Amino acid sequence: MRRTDILEQAKAIRAAIQLLGRTAADDVALSCPALFDGWAADTAYVTNDIRKHGGQLYRCLQDHTAQESWTPEASPSLWVRIADPAEEWPAWVQPVGSTDAYPKGARVSHNGRRWTSDVDGNVWEPGAAQWTEATEGTA
């Protein structure tokens, strides 16, 4: 095989990985995070791109060119964190907007307890409002 053939194959593989980065379901993306590039400022992103940042995977919500202060965790209108669906009681993370607010029925763990969201669009901290503590019989 000639070097130009290998280069063309590598380009085709890279294009397939980039397509996967826009079409992969969350559980698929989480099963192979090494396939996704890290987030970078001054980069053009399109809706559904998946990138790594701070040890997490994020999905792009709208086309944009990233700026230094628009990191995924700081820009909820541009990015949403991909959560592991196999984790039954993931740690609660303070929502910063409507794109990452918890839906009714969402389960989280917080301060050593388990909570279920009572409402859609829940941005409250568990224990403060809008959550019901899960007990042994309800968990």
C-alpha cells in the first residue's frame, strides 16, 4: 500500500469520526469518549457536535464560534453536558439555565441523600424546594 493510500484512508476515518461526533446518541458517545476532540476557543462548532472539556462530554446546542469565556460549563445556551444514563442517582449539578434544568422525575444525589424532582425545569437545590427526598420505600 502506498503512503498516499494510507493518508486517504486516515482522512476518511477522521471524517467518519467527525460525523459520529454529530450523530452519536449520548450513551454511544459516553462509551467511547476518546473519539471526541477537546473543546477549544476560536473554533467553529455546529449543532450536535460533541466535545470534551473538564473531563466531561458536551453536546453543542447551536452553531457558533467559541470564545475563550464560552467554555461548555459556562455557556448553557451553547452546550449541554452529556450525563451517563446508567447512573441511577447522579450527583446534582446546579443548573445555569433552561437547557440544563432538571425535568420532573429526575433523580439526583445531593449531600448524602437521594432526591426526585417534583417539577419540569427544576433549577432549585435539593432540600430547598421542588424536590422530594427518596426514602428506602420510594427509591
